[in-house]
Amino acid sequence: MPNAVTLIVHGHLFTMQGEGVGYVPDGAVAIEGTRLVAVGPTPALAARFPQANVIDATDCAVLPGLIDAHMHTQLAPLRGVAQDVSHWMQLALAPYDRHLSDEAALAGSRLNIIEALKAGTTTMLDYDTPVPGWAEFYQQVGVRARLAPVINALPPAGMAGWKVGDLYPFDEAAGRASIEAALAFARDWHGAAEGRITVMVGAHAPDMMPREMLLDVKRLAEREGLMIHMHVAQGDREIEQMMKRYGQRTPAYLDALGYLDEQLLAVHLTEATEEEAALIARRGAHMALCSGSIGIIDGIVPPAHAFHQAGGLVALGSDQACGNNCNNIFNEMKLTALFNKIRYRDPTVMPAWEVLRMATIEGARAVGLGDETGSLEEGKQADLILVNLRAPNLSPVLQSPIRNIVPNLVYAASGHEVELVMVAGRVLVQQGRVLTADEAAIRDEAQTQAEQVARRVAEDPLHHELALLEPMRRGWL
Amino acid sequence: MPNAVTLIVHGHLFTMQGEGVGYVPDGAVAIEGTRLVAVGPTPALAARFPQANVIDATDCAVLPGLIDAHMHTQLAPLRGVAQDVSHWMQLALAPYDRHLSDEAALAGSRLNIIEALKAGTTTMLDYDTPVPGWAEFYQQVGVRARLAPVINALPPAGMAGWKVGDLYPFDEAAGRASIEAALAFARDWHGAAEGRITVMVGAHAPDMMPREMLLDVKRLAEREGLMIHMHVAQGDREIEQMMKRYGQRTPAYLDALGYLDEQLLAVHLTEATEEEAALIARRGAHMALCSGSIGIIDGIVPPAHAFHQAGGLVALGSDQACGNNCNNIFNEMKLTALFNKIRYRDPTVMPAWEVLRMATIEGARAVGLGDETGSLEEGKQADLILVNLRAPNLSPVLQSPIRNIVPNLVYAASGHEVELVMVAGRVLVQQGRVLTADEAAIRDEAQTQAEQVARRVAEDPLHHELALLEPMRRGWL
């Protein structure tokens, strides 16, 4: 009978306990079942668990698994078809998005989940339509997931063909159907896979449903005890819609509706002012910051620093593969630190340790999982990663007078240095290979499905609106 | 007897010929000796070279090797000890730098070169003191190098202990010695290793030597037919020195000296205004843009877009491991595109194809190697890389209506997807492994040397000036 305890020993442990990074030299964690049962110096834990199965983490950083607070994994088949353009949604994404079949969406989601998992993401907040097989794959692959089925009142035909500046039409029947579908999904999946899978209410955005429907969604979320995962002030497009329809900018509108509380994970805040960001933070809502995607899509650095300074909790998100173009929290940590230094022209803003906390313990708290994950702490779920510090870009490792590991994890790592990923005590990635899914088959299926999507796009006259056709003609792509 | 021709077939070829990226589907290149002898569709080249040795590049992008226009490889032992601080040079770098022995510098340089090589950099402009073994390692490992021995008139004791705002003391004897050392180095190494190694004149910066010495350096470079590789307007520190000493900002000072011509590779331009950048470009000088390091050190996006718009050639550089913290041109391409979108709040600024050209053909021209490398073109040196597009973060691959490869190489790749690196017809990296050096031994030696440096720093009372001691005390590192 195998021993019930696994010990990971001799690591550079970053527990994220306390206010900093909680470093433990020559550190160890003990895992029993899905949980951490001890965290501390290797000699002490080795003495306490002499019969344990041992994983040697020499020359590795041992970190809590990373939290990705905002993904649209189903868009992975469209990786790289939408960036470097104005009006990203209308002139780049929409002509593709309307041809994304359920099969393509599922194939893309699988690819994206594998990509993120290999880069050390153990908790994924996925904001998508619940196509068949989506949640099942999360169950199979073994990561922690918070799934947010999309709720909006947009017409089923999608947004292609709408002119920039037009007020969106609402379709109330479609809106009701999306609420019903989300509710049914929550009943099936909230708390599934031994609690690894939970559900959030995926209100699309304040501009994408009528006021009454937005209020219904809030009541429903309260009744079901679910958090709301919603895009807020996500672009000038949204602010323009809100001003035209309600004469208010999004933050004031939501505040008047009583929407800004700890139940809300507010995604992006791209167009929020520093004052609006601080207001949202003071009301108790949390923020998902997608530095990479907002940088690519809008050329904007959202006011996360102001949100943070006002006492708000910030989590990091990688958003979608068509407009970022990767789903990798190491990438988001680096971009977040750098973009904010640039926004404030100050190299001391958003230091490495601060963004590492956003990617781990602060992010976990922001998404409502602070009691379960985000730090290496006795009693918490065993969600952790081992990062190889022998990689040339992470070497050398220095301890004193300045310890260099955290800065290098944030500024030099790319995620490919992740050697082992464990979620709820189960090893999902070992020596950089995914153990719980067939990566090559997933890649091939995503390729096949993406080619079919692209063929349908090419046959659709609407594709002539694509802003990137001109660069194609000029030989730039 | 082995066949003299190698064919790389079935790749997604980006030749960088013409004004765009020069895409060739199912493309091939033929290599004989150090040079490309044919570039074109696979069927045509396979018919022309039926006896060739074949490398299959199916599912790979084939690109010109990347150009890194500004590195300080010898600082690699200090990776991660200097960032997130104000006054980076004085309060973070200097207390370490003065304890960097020749042995440590060499060990660091080796590590950094391996790091960059694995990430697809085939041409390295290295700006350092010529310690014994430095150029020899470039010769051994097989990359293309342009080495710039540092010339300045700073006192040998280094900059530690100087107060922020003090005018630097000049030491004319040290200045003359650094010129002599550079000249001797150029005589030994310019054109060495079958022409792979060439030398540039590494004038440190306009503020780091007296006016007469700066003019001597220019005359010397003209006499020897060497380009000048110099930091220009690299920080508010420099501008302050120039104003105090000469009453002029750097660009006007250099223009008056006749310094701004095609012989000059002007590095950074951190503090240059858009007008100053445009002036430098119009005078014919070239620019090395280090987005990552200047973002970390200063929180600034240099005016490369204005330089480019004025007709200047821009190359990308990764700078040093203590303040970037990686040496990876994929990282620089991504940061350059994103930082400039943010600087101008415009997602169309610096599109993917533009920065890919900076990393290849435009970069090669900027550093004076445009006839030899930077594009896949008959007659040029066979400097190229294969990038695995089956990596999850680079999948799927789409061709039509929008080809997604270049955007994904810029925004999603990290450099770890580089499978094969060839320089001058020789394979240096295969399946991601370095063939011409012992990576593990190099890493171990860099670790040993770096620990010794750190020990000397800890014993030096000057280390109490380190700005990062406070974060250490607070448990943030």
C-alpha cells in the first residue's frame, strides 16, 4: 500500500504567508490527500514524515499554483488573428467569432487549458459559453476551475456587421435563455470534481443587457451564493454605449444599482479613471487585471495601481488568445509590473513581490478562493508548482545581501521553466509534460477545428471588414 | 564524404526580403559552407539539390537569426539584484558591480550567451570590458558577435559611493588606457573566427569622458573603419551631468561635435525628446532600443517610434541581467510592440511585423551587418532559427484570410520554442540543446562565481546603501 504522505523537499519555498513572499530556505511541504498537512524547513518535515514519498525540489522554487482570474479559453482557435488594429472587437474578432462552432470552441478550450497548465496556472476562471465537454475537460485534466457561463441579451447572430458606434440591439428572449442556461450549468457543476470546479455568474457587461436584467442577475447570484464575474468599463465602446443609453459612465451606474460589493469580480476597468477605480475598491469589489490583452487591444494600462492603493484586491488574468496572445500568468506578472512602472514613470511602482502576490494569494482572495488556495499553508489545498531555477535565464540563485529569486521569476521567467504542477495533491505536469491529457492530440484537433473556422470566415462576405486584410495584402503577415 | 549542401525544407519561411516579412509557404533554404545558396519553395529546391542533407522544418517557422544590438553579458552574475528601485545604477548596481572579478564576468558572459543563443539570438553586440576568455568563448560557441570594449574616463574604483547628483570625476590616464586596450582588442579580434567576430568602439557615454577624449574616439573609429557603439541620453543622470558640465543636452552636444552619423549606433535615447530622436535619425545614426531594461530601470518608453518615423533604423537590445532581467529578443519584440502602443495609447503602433523586422533585417542594417545577416537571402550568411509552431502557445497555425504566425511569434512566443539555431551554416542548437558548449558546467560556474561576488558585496560596508535591503528586511524578496 503506498504511503499516504508526499513530501516535497529542499525547495526555495515561497509560501506567500504573511505580508510578503514567506520565503523558507531548504523548505518542504507535506501533502496528504488533497491538502497540505505541513509546511516548513526540510529537516523538520523529513523527521516528522520518515515514510513519505519524496519529491526532490533542489534548485527549484516551490510556489503556490498561479491564479488566472480571467480567460476565454474557447477563443484559442483564433490565436493571432486579431491584434495591431483599432476596433478590435468589431473589425478583427467578430468576423471570426461568429463562425466558432461548439466543436471548435471545445478544441480551443482544451488547447488553452493545456497551455496555461504547463505555465503553472492551477486555478482558471473561464468565461465562456458552456459548450458540451467544456467543464468535463476541466474535470479530466484536474485543474481548479471557476467557470462563468456568459449571460447577456445580445442577439444570437453575434456582433459581426454592426457598425462602430451603433447602439447594440437587445434580445430579451436570448437574455432570459442565457440566464436559464447559466443556472442549469451552476446546478450541474458548482462544487463538482470534489469541489475543484465551482461556478460564477458570468454577466457579460453592463452595456450588454438591459438594466432590469442586470438587476435580476444580481438577485440570482445572491440567492445562489455565487460570485459575479463581469467585464466593467472594458473599453471606450462600452462607455459610449452606457452614456448613450443611460447617460452615466459604468462605475456610477453600477454603484447606483448596488452592484459594487465583495460579490463582484470586476474585470478590466480599462476605461475607469483612478477615482472610479478607487471607488470600486472602497465599495469592496475585486479587480481582474488583464495587462497583456488590454495592452494589445487598447494600448492602455488599467488603473490597477490606484485600485490597489485604495485597498482593493487585484487578480491577474490572461484573457483570450486572439488579443494577448498567450495564456500565461508569468507573462501577466511581467507585463503588469512593467506597464505600471511606465504608466507612472516610476520604477518602484508594482515591484516583483507585489505582482507575485496578485498571481497567488491576493488573486486567490480576489476570486473568492482565499481559504482554499493561493498560499502554501497547512490545511489548504495542495496547489503548487516547481520552477527550475537552473534554467539559464533564472541563474544564478543568490540569497544575500539581496535574494534574487522573486525578481527573476517575475522579470525573467517565461513559464517554460515550470517542471511540476500539482493541484489538490495530484501531479498534473511532471518534467514539463502533461500527465492527464494527450497534448499532441489536443493540438491536432485544435488545428483541424481552427482551419475549419478560418474556411468558414473566408467564405463569409463579412470577412472583407477585417482590418488585417490590408497587412495581408502588403506582405506584412 | 558528406554532401556539401544542407537543405531545410517544408518550413513556414519568413525571409524578411522586401518591405514586409517575405513569407514563403512550404519554403526551403539551401546552405553551402557558411552561406545560403538558395531560398524558395521546397519543391523547387528539392529538385535542384537532390543529394543534399535534409533538415525537416515541418510545423516550424524558419526565420533569420535574431539580432541583439546591446548586451552586457558580463553582468549576468548579478541577475535579479537590481530592479524596482530609484537610482538603479548608484543604489542597486554599483555596490555589486565593483566586486565583479574577471572570472565572475567571464562566467556570467558565458551564461548569458547560452541564454540568448537558446532563445534564437545569432548576432550579439556585447558591450563589456575585454576580460580574458570573453572573445574566445564567442569563437568557441559559434555565434556572430560584435564586441565593443568599454571606453571611458571613470576612475578605476568604479561608481560606488558617489552621491546621486555629484559630477563624476574624470581620470584621464584611465581614459587613455581604455582607448589603448580597445585598440589592442580590435587588432586581435576584428574579423576573427572567419569574420564572425568584429569589433565596435565602445564609447561608454558622452557624460563619461571629457569632450576631447570623445573626439579622439571618433577620429580613432574613423581611422580604423569601426562603428561606434555608445549609450546616448541614457538617463536623467546623464542629462544632468551634461547640463552641469557643458550646458547642453546630449543630442545637441553630439550634433555640434559631428557625432551623429551612420557610424554611430546610439543606444537607449531614454531621455531624448521625440524631436531629438528625429534629429538623430535624420543625421543618419542608428538606434539600439532596450525596451525591457529601460522599462525596469526608468519606467520609460524611449522614442523609438519617432526615430523610426523619421526614417531611422532601429535595432533591439536586451541590455543586462541585473535590470531586465533576461537576454531574449522574443521578450524585447513583445515589450517593444506593447510599450509603444501604451506610449501612444494606440494599438496600431508598432505592429508585430514592424518589431520582427527590427529584430532581424532592420536590426542587422542598424548594426552595420545588413549585407551579411538579418534576412534569408541567397549569398548571405546562413544565420537562421527554427521555431516550433506546435507549441501550445503558438497553435493553431492559420493561413487565410489572416495569417497568424508573425503576431504569435511576437506576442505569444517566449523563445523556448526555438528548436534549432544555425550560424554561418553550423548548427549550434538542436532540439533546444546547445551543441557547442556545456550548459550545465557553465551554469554551475556562474553560480559559484556569483556566490563569491555576493559574499564580497556583503563584506563591503558600501552594501548598506543598497535600496533593496529594506524589501529584504520586510520579507518581500
